[in-house]
Amino acid sequence: MQFMIKPQGRIDPTAITKQLIQNYQYKFVHPNVTKSIWSYQDWASLIRHQAGKLQPKPHYAIINGGIWGTQFQNESSRQDLLAALNETGIRGVWRTTTWPRGKDRPASTWAENRLVATDFREHGHLVLDAHWTRQLPSFVYWNDNHPWEPVYRILTEEVFEMMGHRFPKNYEKIDRNRILPSPTDTESQQGDASSPSSSTSSSTAVPEANRPHGLRLAVLGDSLSRFQYLSLAYFLARGKWFGPLRRPNLMSENFFNNGERDFFNFAQKQLDHSEYCDCSPKEGQWELSVENRFFWHRQTNNTLTYL
């Protein structure tokens, strides 16, 4: 599979240690980068040479092909991906692609998602099915491809359950039906783009003792995966989910005059200074952009990576 925008970075994964994250100044690095140190053209190489060498190594990797297209209709590409996961001892979680607002994705995208999902299940890996997002009303999105919370929260809660995490008794797990329209709803009854429901945010923080501990997770994909990473990292850092009505919002870049540069710095602060961001925004030159995030929460010893 060829990436339309290939993953690349400046930091060797073996250099990402807890000590580095602990002492970092919490702003994105390499703002003038024009050439990456590492770059891979396929998922299997990314897993073998980057995700598989992270310290500590992830137990799970959430993988999503995103909106750019893959070559996973080719069986050899799917088998190479499975082989890379087996060689590194990482259990894969294939996340099917979320639905865009008001339209369909190419048929090839869904065909590839089904093929990979079938192979993952047959080989003992996990599948996070996001097909239900096809029913999301338009007001849940801030642009054609990216929804607000609680969509990422719902997906992440499902991942937690797959991994065996038990929520505390007083934790309120979001039911996806709360944000899906009923068959009799009209668009006016569902709301508008500026008002996602505030009832889906979490105002009371889950105590550190009741959050996951010792989590080792990598998230691999494009911006659809990046926002799921940020949603999860915020929860791991603060014990609650980012509210959809907050402005500016961690799930959207639209509130920042200087684009991704300001967004990157905002994200660092929201994650309670627990993240090292090997990030270099290149507005209009996405092939030169770098965004790799390394999160470690000292008190719960959770590590989370976005590549």
C-alpha cells in the first residue's frame, strides 16, 4: 500500500523515552524541517521499523487507512501487514473508516476495509467497526470528514472494552444512539452544525486510580486517527473527555489564526504537558509535514503514540 502522504519523522523511536518526555519543553519541534530522517511507503514497514521499536513497545496498534486510499485490495499487502504485527508482537486493531458528512466514500475504500477486517478477525486481531457513523447527522461534523466529540469517545470506549478495561461503577459510558437520529427525526429536530450536544461531555474527572494503567498503545493513520489519539490522550491526562462545545476545541483546527502551528501548541497545553510532539506544520506542503506524538502519563504509566 502506498501512502498518499507518507509517514515521516525526525525522531528515532528508540530515543522516545519517559525521561525525554518528562524533561521536554512541550512545544512542537523542528519548525523548519524540510527533510525527514525516516520515511516509509507502507504500513508493514512503519510497524516493523517504527512502532515495533518504540520504548516501551505498544501492546496494541489501532490502524486506519483513512481517506487517502490504500492497496489493501491486494492480498500480499494485507498479508505483509499481518506478518509485521506478528513479528513485532503487537496486536492489531483495524478501525474501519468513519463516514463523511452527507456523502459516501469510494466503493474501493469500503471494499478494502472489509477485506482487512476479515483478515484481522481470522488471525486473532481485533476490529473496531465505525460503520455506524454513516447515520450521524450533519451537525456532528465540523467539516466534511471530521466529527466532534463524542464520536471519538464512543470509538475509544469500545477499544477499552476490547482490551479488557473495566470502567468504574459511576462512569457513564456513552450510548451511540444518543447522537444518532431516530427514523422520525427531521434535520431541524437533530440540531445544527454549531450545537453538538453538551450532554455528551464529561464534567467530573475519573480518578487516576480508576483510569487505565500501564496502557501501551499506538495509533497509526491520517487526521481521522489523529483526533482519536488526541481524544484518548486528553482522557488519560485529565480523566474526562473534551467537551464538544468548548472553544477553541481539541477536535478541530478551525479556531486558530495561524493554523496548525497554534493548534499544535494548544494541544500540548491541553494534554497537561505529558506529550512530546515531533511536529512541523507545512501549510500547503503536506508532503513535508511531520506530526508524530508521544504521550506518557507518569502517575498511571500510560504510553500512547500517534504516527
